[in-house]
Amino acid sequence: MKILHTADLHLGQVIYQNYDRSDEHQHFFRQLEQWCKEEQPDALLVSGDVFDIQQPSATVKKTFTDYFVRLHQECPQMHIVITAGNHDSASRIQADSSIWELANAHLVGTPPTIDSLDNNDGWQYNYIIRLDSGYIVALPYMTGDRRNVIQSILDKVADDNTMRLPVVMMAHQAVTGLDPAGHHFDIGTLRTLDPSAMGNGYDYLALGHIHKPQTIGHKEDDNINTIAAHRSPVVRYSGSALHVSCDETYPHTVSLVEIDCHQGKVQIRQLRIDELRHFYVLPSDGTSFTSADEALESMTEFVSKGERGYIRFRFDMNTDLPSNFGQMIYDALLPYNDEWRYNPKMLWTGVSDSKDSEKEELVFEVAELQQMTDPMMFIERTQDQYPGLDLEDVRQAFEEVKAEMLLLNEEKEVKNRQKTTAPEQ
Ligand SMILES: [Mn+2]
């Protein structure tokens, strides 16, 4: 069984509040198409975060359709499997699934629930795609530990798999042991699941969510030029299609995975993605600018030598920048028609002369915010910005709201039960 594994496309991403990345995505899809044609995989897997936001614009939806229809036309035998990530709307991905079946594409948006286990209607088969060469278990983004639900699906596969065909499972999940390089969340706040919570019975777990390509427990796979061979089971992040932020300084790849049989050998080859725009930090020699003029001059020279990219500056902490510095840079880049772009989040080095100049801003990543279920976590981490706030008061208020909501829910349930037990008319 041969698969191409990618994830975290983030179609429609707007970077630095300003820049549309559709040409960068187009550049990625051209490469993906070429790889599909050359390698003829049995399936192309996209493990979640297809879109950057839950309700992408009509233009972004059209590019999604155009790209995947084209991939299908070029490789009609290839199955395309797309699952929803935490950035996607589960129900919107699911809503289009039946029409996509006509293009040999399987879209899975809505996850199974804990209650699914009480059902005996074969719900597990909604997540199982049976190919001639093996099985794909397509799990979209789920919250919490669902190991019983997942195992129940894998057990159905095991029952059917008398020919010992390879089993690939997809998920969008942070697992223990991952390297979060390039993400803003620090590992303490990231909710990770132990890989054992993903059940037993798969040979390759095709993960999405973390943007750095990596095989869990096999650091040596970071070398993108070697062909890795491991015994089943293998747990791997393909990494994202584009550099989603400038902090992702490692190369991005698509994983080409071959599995000989169930519980057999898993071989991984990485296909290096060429980026349309690279991320640059100036000065490129590792020093820091000490004046706005110096930065502007250096940038003008730098961009005249290349075609396109993202520019970010490194300044000494004590540099006095004019308040219109950003505007100066945007103006200087105007003739380049968005080919050269500006990342206004600067890097600061050195020690500040004055103690009160707090230049480091607290930043949350979107994915981290979406996974934050406790509002107190957010408030605690931003409390510096609200000096007058009594955290105990706020905590108390949330507790009251929570209790009130529980009560309302109970009342609603009681009413529903009364309705269903009432005799039929
Ligand atoms: Mn994600």
C-alpha cells in the first residue's frame, strides 16, 4: 500500500493581517499534483486543517474544489481522503461529502461521539475506507480521550482484515513526545494524548495539527534525505503544506509511505516542498539594526536582489523607531506588488536601558485558543493587561455561570424526557 500523507493546508490563510497566500498554495498544489502523477499512490491523505478558518470565503472554497477535482482528473484511481481539523468546520466538511464521493474523494468532518458506542448500527463504517490494497480509518479532529470509540472502529477493521492488509489511520491530534517547534503554545499548555490512546491495530498513524514533519520516537527521521524504514506501528506528522508562521524554520515535506502488510514494514520517504516565498530575517548576518534608516537601506538592497519573500527585522532593544516605521516599510515595498512582504513582528536583542519598555507581546496561537475550554486560563495568562482585576472574583463569577448552565441543561433534559415518554396521540 502506497500513500501520500499531508496535512494542515490552511487554505485561505491571511498572514500578517494583510497578505493573501493563494499563490503560495497554488505553488504547493502544482508540486503535489506532480508527485501524485509520478508516484501513483493508492491514496492521498489530508489529515485536517484543510481551511484556515471555519467559514472560508467563496473564492477559497472554489480553489479547494478546483485543486482536488484536478488531482482526481489527473489520477482517477487515487483515493483522496480529507478529514476536518480544529480549524475546519466539522459539519461544513461533512456536508459536501456525498458529492465528493463522485470524485473518489472521501470527506470526513463529524467525529464519532462517546454515545456512538451504545449503537449497534455499524456507525464504525462511516470512518473506514476499504481500498484494494488496504484500509484507511479516517478520524477527524476530536477533543478528549476517545480510545474506546477508536478501538471499536479498529476492531471492525481487524474483523474484516483476513488478508492482513495494511491499516492506515488518520487523526488530527497532539500526541505525547512531539516536537512543537514553530508553534506558539508551550508544551505545558498543549493538551497531548499518549499514542496508546489512539488504539491498537493500525500500522501507520497519519497525523495532522503539528506543523513540523516528524516520526514520534524516531528523531533520525528529521533528516529529510534518508529513507526511513520502521516496524509497524509508526506514528507520524507529515507537517504543514506551507510555513504557517515565520517560526517554522525547518524544511516542510510531504510523506510518501509504503507499507508491505499488516504488522509489517513501514517505509517513509520525504518529498521536499519548495516554498514560493521564503521567510528572511534582516540583518542576514545575525547582528541587529540600531536605526530605522539602516534597516530601510539594507532592506531596499536585499529585495532588489531576489524575487519574493517575507521580511522581518531584528533590532537592538534601544533603537528608537519612528512611529510611522511600519508605514515606511510598506511604502518601500509597494513597487513589488506583494511579492515582497513585511512581517511587522520584530525581533529584539540586547538589554533595555529603561526598565519599563516591555516590547515582548503575549501572543496566542489560534489553535491553542480554540482548544482552550477554561476561560480562566486565558484570563490568567493576560492578567498583566488588566491591573485592577480581582482574579478570585472572576473565578467565582464563572463558577456561578457554570452552575447555572448545568441547572438549565438538567431542566431541559427532564422536559425532553417527559416529551418522549408521553403517550403517542
Ligand atoms: Mn490544527
